[in-house]
Amino acid sequence: MEENQGVWVFIEVNDGKIEGVSLELLGAGRKLADKLEVPLSGVMLGEGVMPLANEVIYAGADQVYVVDHPVLKDYRTESFMKGVCTLAEKYKPEIFLYGATPNGKDLASAVATDLSTGLTADTTMLDVDIEKRLLEASRPAFGGNIMATILCKKHRPQMATVRPKVMKALEMDEGRKGIIIEEELELREEDMRTKVLKIVKDVTKKASLAEAHVIVAGGKGLGDIQGFQLIHELAEVIGASVGGTRDVVEAGWLKHEQQIGQTGETVTPKIYFAIGISGAIQHVEGMKNSELIIAINKDPNAPIFDVATYGLVGDALDIVPKLIKQFKELSKEKGGEMSYV
């Protein structure tokens, strides 16, 4: 394991753009690399991705390994795993980070199997033990009631997938200099066992919670599913996305993909309404980095007020209808256009 040196970040590219989580991981990886006094490298595979290599340098990397090949035009486990494993076996990183996206999780698990190493999934915190050179990858466990820190002591590279929106990307610095290393890979389309026939995008679906600028989130403090309809009404008026706590999802008031917290989505909107939410740590960890937090709760000692920018003490069933009325009037004054961001 002494041969393994350096921190790597898998750079995921979709529709000709680098995924935000990859930029966030470069920010987190920069801190780890500086502590260990090793280079930070980006690993980017695809077709026509070479022009994006400088962006990886600007975002914090010291060097970028690029495999630009027609067979890598669309993500497939087989081709991407071969590319990543070939690079890892040649250059031997000690830490390798991936975004916890569908492709990132699929690739990381395949690479971990092929390289016979460990993988911590869905990580929300990263650090290193400098003396032992161990990656300390932490993630929620037991339903979000505890944080488990997982170590990979006997195998390299140490690998983790990291949730989007939990790390902070560095400011782009176009003055940064780095090394771009183009690697050749022997790939033939006829050798691939899977074929991408068609990619269909759901253009009717609203932006996911992770991408939302404004979120209205509700908790069990709204009483029942009828009371929770106020959350949907408020969100509709101001053009926001709807989210909620784990209790709300388990009660069947919302779908699982609308759950916010350690065991749900991590969000960083410009405005976050926390209505009827007490502020349990499991939920707060998923929304505390929102730019502006507005909390409504009838308990003046509710923990949610500790992270709120503004707090309203009172019954949400009385306050929210008044907010809806006010926002509707404001919308009429502005000719039906609402903008809060």
C-alpha cells in the first residue's frame, strides 16, 4: 500500500458539462490532498471531453487524467470500469472519490469489486488521519440516528461516494496551472456487451429538490394530510418545490424522493421554508446550508429556530393561509410573475 499516493476525483460529464458534485468533490479533495501533502487529480472519461480538462484544473486539481474515446460517448459500466481500473492500476491513488449519482454509484461499486478494495457509500463527511493516512468517510446509519465513520485499513485505493450538495466547490480560478495527461485505452464497440439504444429525458418533471432554488418543507406539526395540503398550496403560489421530513414520508403524505435529511436529499436552496418541523438533527443536516431559512413552529424552543434566519412562533395552520393570501396579492401586483431568487 506504500506505493499508493494521491487523491483522485472521478469527473462525471453529462451533456457536455461537468456535474456539480464533481466540482464539489474537487473542493473536498483539495483539503484532503493538502493535509496529506499529495497531488489532487481529476479522472475524466468520455468522447469530446478534452476541452473540459482546464475546468478541472481551475476547480482545484493539480492534474487531470483524460481518456477521450468514441466508445465512451455514453456511460456504460463495462467501458468506464475498464478505463478507471486501468488508470488506477497504473498510477495507484490512495484515495478515490465519486459523486453519489446513479452513474457514480454504479461505477464506484464496479471498480471496488475489480480492484478488490473497500467502498463507503453515500458519504456526507470526509477527513483524513494524517499519521495513518486513512480516509475517514462518515455517513448516516441506523436510520440517521448515528453517524458512522468507516475506514479501509487493508486495501487501496480507499474509495467513497459522496452525496451531492454536502461539500463546497472552490471558486473557479482561471489562473491555476496544472498538468493534463491524455491516456490511450484500447476499446472496441464490438467488444461491449451492452449497447445504448436511446436516452430518453423526462422534460415534464420539475427540478429535483437538490436543484431547487426555493423549497417549502413541512413536518408532522401540520397535523394530518389535509393540513399538509397547505404546503402544496404555498409552493404552488411561489413556484417552489415541496419537501418534508422522514415522519411525513413514512406517514404517506409525500413520496420518498421528497424526503429531506440525512436519509433523504441534501439541499442548498436560496430560500427554505421549514413549516411545522421541530428541527431534529437528521432533518437539519440535510438543509442547514440553505442561504435563507424561514421557520414556522408553535414551540418557541423548537431546535429549528437555532438554524433559522427568520422564525415565526405560532400555529402553521393559522400562519400559512395568511402567507398564501399575501403572496397571491403580491403576484397580482407583479402581473403574475414571482421572483424571490
